[in-house]
Amino acid sequence: MTATSGKIILHLDFNTYFASVEQQANPFLRGKPIGIAGKGRENLQGGFGRVTVNGLNPERFKRSVITTASRQAKRSGVKTAMATWEALKICPDLIIIPGDPRKYAQITKRFLQILRSNCDEVEQFSTDEAFANITTASGGDYLGATLLAERIRNQVRDDCGEVATVSIGVGPNKLVAKLASESVKPNGLTVITPEAVEEFVLGRSLADVCGIGPRLESRLGAMGVTSIATLKKVALPILLREFKQYGLFLYQASRGIGPDYLEDDQADPLSIGQSYTFPYNLSNELEVKTNLLALADRVAWRLRKQGLAAKKISVFVRWDSFSGWSGSRAIKDPIYDGRELTDVGWSMILPRLRSGTINTKPGAMSFELAVRQLGISVSDLIQLDTAEPLLKKDQKKKNTLLALDKVSAKFGTGSWQRLSTLCTVFKERVSGWHYDHED
Ligand SMILES: [Mg+2]
């Protein structure tokens, strides 16, 4: 967790991702203000799946929002999460494109492949962002790291096209790498050596730090903290008193100290996991639990599909910052049911949620502990056959699950679902839509 632990971390981030991918796919859209609309896709019919607004009734876009705006659209003031009708009002030439998650998923897969073939470890952070540990791959120094980053950027250009540009940042930890990639857009390559970290971080603004949102920024502002430099002057006990464990994150962030470990879900082929970055922060327990169940059901389905059952369960939670928590537990009776996976996972997560709760209303969490990302994985896998249940009721449950799996195999994984997971955000991802939450 220090700025000088010796690791070299790279952060890659696509610029205006969905919009760039659409402009890459369709030369007609290049250089033009375009907005990718999420939701309300049924209202957006047209040749090549695109709609120009001229002559169209804005009523048709009433319910949709802009998930990504092209650079040209941003210049006119169009922003992410703006209602589409509002965006059309300030930018009448805006071309609205219905989002095409499959197209973006393809590009995501490609850039992750490039990172995996070049780096030691890779952690996908969102649809268009990933961290990579390049300590060994770079030869352990920043010259090697710079050359490697340049090579990765060229490969991304060759594989994903030159319109869909990326910004890359390199530094001794995730915090600095992300700040670095975001400091130059588009098409940036910024390398911050350990010696340069302190000065670089002081030059960034509070809002640049991933984990300092508008609410936290205004709370800091009320204390007279309006820059990284002023934040650095606040003593740790004061930060801890004001922000509980988040105070430590703030203290370290102002010094360029951040985590340098990666959660590489492909590093261990003997585990199966599913994680999800939510389009907004989850702030109540029920919401977290039902989303965990939706994720666990996916993991359990993948387990059974391979004829496996698990004897170890791991969960991780990322708060609305870089900080996160993970834990795992070995279990005696092998599990292959999503509900049981959830029970074990939840028993580990719940105390963490409650330990940091400032708001004492039951079921409510403080905003510092709002959940940004949730993951569950299983390991220590054994053959499902050898996990034969002894009790009759367990045998019945197993038969039911296997019968449901046959339905899923035939009609797709969305063909049945637990009632309790119907309202989860994760479901939207399964049904094909999620947000590009940042640029
Ligand atoms: Mg981006």
C-alpha cells in the first residue's frame, strides 16, 4: 500500500467509449455530435439503427438518457446521464444512437485480450477500463513500462481501430495510474515514476481522485479543504473522526498512496466468479443482498454446467472508491446452489456493511460505504457427482436445479429467474444493458 512497494501498475481507459466505438463502426458518424441513448430503445427505430432528430417529436426520447456523448457533443454541453430530450434541446444537431451492448462487449473483450497477452495480471474495472500489473512484463523499470504502454496502445489501435482511442496511465499504484490516465485525454500516455508521485498528485484536483464524489468534495469544502494540498495538511485523527475509515483513504490519497493489488478473475482457472460494477451506488442492505443472489445464481449455474460443486466461497465489495474488502470461507458441504452461495457470502458481507454504518436507520448505509462493485467467486471445486446429497430434501433440490438448468440450456439463462432478483440492477446487465459510467 505504499508509493514505493516496487510494483508498476498500468491503467487503460477508452475515451468516450460507446460513442467512439459507434464512430469507429460507422464513418458517417465521425466528427459529429452523437449521443448514445440507453433505455427506451423501442422508441429508436431507423436505418442502421440510428435516428437523427430533425423533424422528430422529442416526446419519443422522453424516457431515455445519454449514456455517452462524443467529444463533439460534449463541446455543445451534452453530458453523460443527461435526459435525451434535454441534450437535443442544447444540441439540436445531436445524432441519437441506440446503445448496442454486444458491439461494446466485443471491443471490451479485445482490449482485455491485448492486456492479458502483455501483462502479468489484469483487472477489469468497468466496460472500458482496466488495471494491469506490469511489474515483471516491463522489466521492473519505468522505461520498460513506457515502452510496454506504447506497445499496448498501438495494439489497441490496430485491433479496435484508430477512432476508439485510449488514455493510458502508469504509476506505482492504482490511484496514481488512474489519475495519470485521466490527466491527458484523448489518446494520452502519462507515466508517473515513484519520485514524481508527490508533485503530480498535488497538481490534481480533489474531484480527479476516484472515490471523491461531489458529496464528499462538498463535505471537505465545508472543512476548508478545497485542494489536494490542503487535504494533505489535515491530520489523520481529524480525517478519521470526520470520515471514519474513509479518512485513511483520504489521508493516503493526498500522498499518492493507494492499493497496488489486482483482482484478476482469470488468474486462477480453478475458480469461477462473477462480479458487477453497478451503474449507481447501492445504498441499502436488501438491494445489496438481492444483487448478490443474482450474481451467485450465475456462478452456481456456471458451476453446475461444468458438473462442479464448490467448497470455498469468496466475496468482495468495492466501496465508492478504490478501497474494498474481500473475504473467503471454506465450507464442509459442497455447494452448487445460488441461494446457499448467497447465504454464505452474505454472512461475510453483512458485518462489513454494518461495521461502517454511520446512519443508524435499520437497513440504511452511510454514503461512504455505498457499494460500487460486488463480486462472488467459488474455488476448491469438486465433481458434482461426488457431492451426492444424503438427505431426501437435498436430493429433491438438486433434481430441481438440474431440471432448471436444462431449461436454461435450451432457452437461455434468462428463461427463469428467482422472484427476489427480478428488481436487481444486475438483471439489466444480463438482459443486455448497462451504463458507461465514466468517460
Ligand atoms: Mg472511459
